[in-house]
Amino acid sequence: MVCVLKVCPICGYEDPLIWHSYRWVTDVDYCRLEEFQEAYPEWKDIGIGEIVSDRYYFYRRTSERNGGYFVQRYPKVYGREYYKSRFFERFMAKRGFSHPSQKRFHDIVTVRSMV
């Protein structure tokens, strides 16, 4: 695993290494609960699904569905309920919609079969 250290170019603040980029949603980071409790002892008793905040971020412990083993962090400017609107977005294609890549694949197959 590769960890990218986030450093503020203005003030030089270095983000703790416990935070990892969340694969499915931009601007969301996550860490293991044990690491969170060590780095932020004032919130070591955070409950499942509970949200706490500091000056810049909201911190949310994952639900029972995920075992509550992780803490997600997202910027405060997005609001307290951000996790409800963005974490489970789905793209629903309209009936008859064809993706451009499917058309390109069809054209390549047609050309190869004609040769």
C-alpha cells in the first residue's frame, strides 16, 4: 500500500498517516478505529454511527453493517449529513442508453470480422 502524505503548502500542516483515501468517494478519508482512538484520544468512546467534529472535519464511525471498525472523515463545508447523500450514489442508465465505449467495441468487432 502506498501512503501519500498530505501537506498544506501555506502553513506546512502534515496530515496524520492514519488517514487513507476512500476509494469510492472523493474528499472522504478513512482509518481504522484503533488508530483513530490513538490519534484522537478525546473521541476514543465514539459510538457506532456517531458523528463528531473539530474545526475542519466531521468524523463518523461506520455503522453496524460494516462492524463499526472504521472512521470516515469528510470536510465540514459539506455539512453534517453529507455521508447520506454521497456515499451510496448510483448511476441509473435510461432504457435504450448505449455507452460510447460499447459502440466503439461494436465497430472494432465489425471491422475485424470483415477482414
